[in-house]
Amino acid sequence: MKEQIHTIPISDAMENAGECPFCYIERKTEEHMMNFVLGHGASYMESDIRDMTDREGFCRAHFKKMFDYGNSLGNAWILKTLYKRHLEEMNKEFKNFKPDGSGKKGGFFGKKESESSNSIVNWINRRESSCFICTSVKNTFNAYMKTFFDMYKKDADFRTKVAQTKGFCLDHFKVLCEGADEMLSGKELKEFYDTMLPLMQENMERVYEDVAWFIEKYDYKNRDADWKNSKDAIQRGMQKLRGSDPSLPPYVLKK
């Protein structure tokens, strides 16, 4: 299958897969969005971009990554208009707020309902449920997943590359299974699972053995034994279970 612009990131991920090629794709996509929001292109200076970021805001995790990325002036501009939007919405909510006098409480210690009887709580919940970077990464990642299955169906060499990876983290394997069920059928779907399930089994066991040997190395009897592949077993083990290598340094603005 001839390489095209939209297939290059997928092929690149297979060659730099590590414990999960989709973690690689997701990380590169997030880095691209960080550059878009705060990088040298100064997207934050465009009023239409800030209008989008003001509407969706940012989650706690991406605020931390934006801070680590750098560009204090860019972050300040984003915060200024984001605060302005919050203040306008908050003033409206406070002005129209009426405490619920029915005696029905929203289950602070019990089962929570989808909507609170407190309009301020609902407003904050809506605000906390969206993030400009999360949404952008998710939409781009979903497009890459469709490209992945298009390549998987049409290119035997690509299927071989996938089968030669170290599998996927569990989070992305779930997404992969959902995509396969939607985009493959019949013989294709059976062959997909006949390849992927043993691949995941083999590589989950491999990481388990690395973690187990890491522990054994702390036994004095093994102090002179080789580390084998266990020196980075903790971060790889964490990534395999939940995605994203926790040992990666923060992504920062290139000077």
C-alpha cells in the first residue's frame, strides 16, 4: 500500500511502538495540540481560537501540561479570556440561583444523580466535563483509528507489522476491539482476533515476567545476576495497564 500523508503517522507509530503504538499516536497528537494552543504560531492570539478554548476550557491534567510546556504570556492570555467567560457565566448563575427548599438532597454521600437540584453545581459540572485539548485529541485519534483499519484491511504487509509489535496497553486495546467490531466482519474479524488475542497474552505475560524479575533482583542472592529486560519494568508495566509511559518528561516549548 503506497504511503500517503494520513497513513504516515500510523506507520511511524508501528516503527516506534514500544509497549503500545496507540500511546505513541496519542502522545504525538497531544503534543501537536499543545503546539497549536501555546506554540510559536501564537494561536492563542487569534480571537476565534480563544473563543473555542473559552467555550470548552481545559481539564486539570492539561492545565498542568500547559504550565509545564511553558510560554507564561500565552497561558496568561488564555486564562484572562477564560476567566472572563467564567465570570460572565457565574454572574448569570448566581443572579438566577434559588436554593432548593424541597429537602431533597443530591446524594453527597450516596448515589449521585445525573442532574443536581442545585443549578450552580450543574454549571460547574458542565464546565468540568469539557476540555479543548482532550476533545481535539479524541477527534484526531478517532480519525487515526479509521485510517488504521483501512490500512489493516488493504495491506498484508501492514498486518504483519502490527502482529510484530509488542501489543497494546489495555486502554487502547479496548478501543481497538471496539473499532474491529465496527469496521471488520466475518473472516476478517475472526482473523483479527486470532492474531490480537495471542499477541496481547504473550506481551502481558512478558511484562509480568519483567516486573517479577525486577523484584527478584532485590534479593541478595541475585545481586550479581543480570537485570535482563527489567530495569524499566515499572514504567512499562504501568503503561501496559493504563496507557502512557509515566517516565516521559514534560513536553516543553522548543526555544
